Amino acid sequence: MANVASPRVLNVADLRRLAQRRLPRVVFDYIDGGADAEVTLGENCRVYDGITFRPQHAVATPTCDLSTTVLGTPVQVPFLLAPIGSSRMFWPRGEEVAAREAGKAGTIYTLSTLSGCRLEDVKNATSGPAWYQLYLVGGLDAARAAIDRARAAGFSALAITIDTPVSGLRERDFRNGTKQLLERGPGMLRYLPQVLSRPRWLADFLGDGGLMSFPNIVVPGQGAHPYADITAALEQTTVTWKDFEWIRKAWGGPVLAKGVLTGEDGRRAVDAGAAGVIVSNHGARQLDCVSPTLRALPEVVDAVNGRAEVLLDGGIRRGSDVAKALCLGAKAVLVGRAYAYGLGAAGGPGVARAIEILRTDLIRTMKLLGCPSVRSLDRSYVDLPYAWQYERRTASAL
Ligand SMILES: Cc1cc2nc3c(=O)[nH]c(=O)nc-3n(C[C@H](O)[C@H](O)[C@H](O)COP(=O)(O)O)c2cc1C
């Protein structure tokens, strides 16, 4: 098991390096990569560098309260674990392992529809609250079956992903032969060396049963959705606002729209009954050259205007990134790759270390800012880049 203690692992980039060492390239790149030229992938992280802090010095902050609520649910830290499909490929029973660590940290785990573990087992694995992320793979009947199971299992909210009318072009997956490896035909042979070069991962993967199906996508009368078909299946899963309302009614509890990037979509989501809006570009894996999410956040916060909670994901690698997103109006954030690297590097201890890094970073940042509670973070603690201020002035003059 990889050692993830300090000083070997001080930040998320260290976990990323360890994940790269343990995982075959095809799996590591599936986590790490983005769409097309990966412009937004870089921007999602870089945009945080342009926000500068305005600390209040000579303020005693002996305690630092990281707790908040998300859709009325108390959480101990203002970051949740985002839905990451196929986590079971990174570590045996990966979704259960990650959910368990989220529960221990007092936060919410969001389970992807594209999970290799049964949703009931994932909910049982965590002592904390959990959300279910819904894709319409398999059609409305399969969605209805998953919704009913998720409700019965105790998931407390549904995150409906609205940014996948087709799958983004993730060039690394093509170059690494993802399709050929999943098809397991003769075409896979030239891509096999990358898998064989990671014997420890391979032993874990085979010990966990090898390539899994998707046990939470069950078309009534048929079995679980097979793994290999998923890219094609995603292309038939566009969620329209009409579908969104259908899902909300079928669920009967709070729903969030995941994948909002403009004020207009923020308003549409609220009109369609969303209790929460997740400003997200799917970790830069769908349409390249969209705004980095932090840049889109103020517009969405203004448009939603308190009628729903606004969350954000994308590019969060440090606790100071969490603080900046909260200063710009996010109620909380979701982290994706930060914990996925930890899971791929070392399983549960890797996820726990990712959470710990973000938690201790955030406490340090808050103390240095002179701010006692994450609920008090606001615009007074940051300066926006000059270009943002200029754009806002120009927009309001038009
Ligand atoms: C490997 C991987 C798989 C993902 N799978 C899903 C998914 O199944 N459903 C979904 O809504 N979002 C999915 N996402 C997007 C994340 O939920 C989240 O929006 C994104 O990872 C946030 O950006 P970050 O990785 O920079 O934190 C995935 C992201 C990654 C990296």
C-alpha cells in the first residue's frame, strides 16, 4: 500500500503522481484527461490563481468552523465528493471505499449512475448522507427503477447531470485504446502492455471481479447494463428541462441541476424546480473552451438570486480554492479528481488523505484570512482580476 503520509504526500499533486505510478495509463488518463485540446481542463485550475485574498490581520481565530449545510443537510466540511463513474476500476469496490471516507469526514458522497457497486451497498458503506447522480442511460424506465431504489436506500437528493447530450471527445481515451480494451477482441492486443505493466493494479482489479457491469442501470425485464456499451448509451441520454421536471416529480425530494454554466440555465433550473444548481463543466470533459467554472459562478449566483443553493465543482485542488469559491457565492463545492487520485493511489487512505489535505488547507487559509467560519466568507476577502471587474463594468453600461 502506498504511503500517503506527510511529507511524502503534501498536496493533491502528490496523490496524482502516486496514482499515475499505480494505475495503467488507460485508467490514469481516464481520470486525469479532459475533452479535445484540454483548454478548459487547464483553465479550471488556473482561474483560481487570478483571485487574490484580502486578509484581515491581527484577528484572533482560535477556532475555525468549517461546518455548513447543503440543502438543509449539515456537513462538517464545505466540500462534497463529486460523482465519478467507474471508480471501481481505480480500486476494488471503489465507490463503497470513497463513500465510507466521505461519511467519516462528515460530508456527502455523490454516487454516479455509472457505478460498479450497487447503490444499496454504497449507501450502507457510509455513515453520512449520500446523493445519487442520475443519467438517463437505459431510458426512463431504467431511471424510474434507479430512482425508486435510491429513495428506498436512503439517498437524500438527486443530482441530474444536464451536460451530456453526447460524450465529449477525450482524446487520451482513444489513443490508449479504451474502446478496444473494453471490447476484449483481438484489437486489444496492442494496448495490453500498459495494463500488464501495472501487476499490482491488475491483481486488485481481477481480484475484484474484473470488468464490472453497471448494477444501477437495470432496464426492467433485462439484467444490469453491460460495461462496454456506455459511450453509445450516453448519446441517447439527453436530459431536457421536460425530462428534468419528470425526474423531479418521480423522485419527490430535492433535485440539483449539475452542469450549469450560465445565468440563463441557472434561471431555467430554478424554474424547473431545482433546489440546487451545480456550476460545473463536468471537470472539462464535455465541451472544451467553455468558461472555467469559477469564472461562471458570479453570473449564476446573480441569476439564481437566492432561489436555490449554488454549488460549484471543477479544478479544486487546494483548500484555498474552496475558500475562493465560497467567497464568490458558492454554498459548498464538490471535488472530483482530488479524491479520485487518492482512491487510485491508495484506496481508502488515499481518499482520506485528499480530504485531510483540503480540510487542513482550508483551516490554515481561514486563520490567515482572519475569518472564523466558512459561512462568513464573502467577496470582502478577495479581489477579482482586473479583467473581470472591467467586464462587469462594461456589461452594466450596455
Ligand atoms: C474520472 C471522472 C469520471 C466522472 N464521472 C462522472 C459521472 O459519472 N457523472 C457526472 O455527473 N460527472 C462525472 N464526472 C464529473 C465530476 O462529477 C465533476 O464534475 C468533476 O470531476 C469536477 O472537476 P474536478 O475533477 O476538477 O474536481 C467525472 C469526472 C471524472 C474526473
